[in-house]
Amino acid sequence: MSHGHEHTGRNLAITVILNGIITISQFAGGIISGSLALISDALHNLSDVISVILAYMAHRISLKPQTAKSTFGYKRAEILAAFINAISLIAISVYLMVEAFKRFVEPNEVDYRWMLGLGVLGVFANGLSVLILHHNKEENLNIRAAYLHLIGDALTSVAVVAGAVCIWLFKIYWIDPLVTVLISIYIFVHTFEILKESVGILMQFAPPEIDQQEIISFLKEMPEIKSIHHIHLWQLADHQINFEAHLVLANNLPVSETTDITENAKRLLASRFGISHTTFQYEYALCENCDC
């Protein structure tokens, strides 16, 4: 395992410990103080503990080499973890909105001291977790999902502190469910993007930033290629885009002369579109119009 992967794994483990401490503290404080906002923040932190554990496990699995049975390797373990984390967070956000509505109908008194103290603890610990994972956030969707969750935790803890201050100074108890609703909306909106991206990869959709027609036009600029068909473009993992196609040659060439065409096309696709793996099948004069 490379030093970079060890560093990422260690950082994920540290954030699990930090979030575990916050979760236990906020659950206890939320029950004692009667603060739904504090309990909602604790639930969010609990989901992050689970998500970071999943992220860590998926990160370890993704490093396993490919086998005869798993010919693509285990890279999608991290995408699957991101998908599971997104589903769980959306479910939690919906649950919290329902509970907040009940609290709006029947508000109850909240002990702002617990809410304020544990909110400050959440800001500190979540902020530290964000700093720990900051340098790893662009590695893949899995780490980015965990990182966004931690940012969400830090911001929701800030909201809890603000709510506690309002209750302390103005005795506005409905601010507690309002903070819960704001937390839930924030979780839902940011998680939906991760869910959408992970589903796209799992369903083998073409990356949204790549125009397939542009690839066709780009390849047809090569004088050796007459037309292109049977095209498949998909994303295997965060940083691995695959492309395969049947290339119809303008002239009948021996197999040995297609090697240069293949290498040139691979180099052009990698530099222009970031495509890391390509597979070509060559054909000649199979039909009049093979474009599709």
C-alpha cells in the first residue's frame, strides 16, 4: 500500500473517533436538554460516523488487485459506499423534517446551556475533522462524500450554537425546530448531488462533462478512420473513464498497421477528454453508412 493510501486511511480513522465522541455527547445532551436541533445534529454525526467507517472500508477494498473473477478490480467499492451514505443521509433528513414539524405544532422548553456547550464542541471537533480530510477530498467521490458530510456537520453545529443563543437571549423556543429544518434541507440538497453522481457511475452512464458526438468528430479527423459505430462510453470509477468503439477504416490495412492508429487515438482521447482506457475493433467496408 502506498504512503498516500496509508495517509488517507489514517485520516479517515481519526475522523471516526472524533465524530464518535461528538455523537455520544450530543445524543446525551439532546435528551437531557430537550433540544431536537441537538438530537438532529447528533443523528447527522452518527450518520457521518457510519459513512466514514464505510468510506474507510471501501477505501481498503478498492486497493485490492483485480482477479480472474473481478476483472475490473474493486474500484467501485468506494462508489457503492458513497451511494449507501447518500441514501442514508436523505432518509435521516426526511425523518428530521417530520420531527421538526411535530415540534412546531407542540413546542417545548429547551435548556440552552447544553445546546450551546455541545454545539461549540461540535464546531471544534467537526472543524478539526474537516481540516484533517481537506487534502484528501479530491481523491474520489467516496472521500469527497465523507468530506462534505463533515463540512455539513460543522455548519449544523454552528446553527445549533446560533439557536442556543436565540433561546438564551430571546426565549424563542421555536428556533430549535427551525434550526432542525435548516439542517435537514442542507443535508438533503448537498447529498442529492452525491447520490446523482454515484448512481450515474453505477449505471455506467457517460460522464456528463464529455460530449460523445465531440469524440466521434474528433476521431473522424484522423485520415485513416472513415466512420465510427458501436460506441460505449462509461465511468468505471472517479478517475477512470472507459471508451470502446468499432472503427471503420478508410483503406484496407493489415493488422500491423493499425497499431499506430490505436496508439495515436488513445493519446488524443486521453489528452483531450481524460479517457484512461480504450478498446477499438477495426472494420473495413462493412456497410455504406456505419455511423451511429
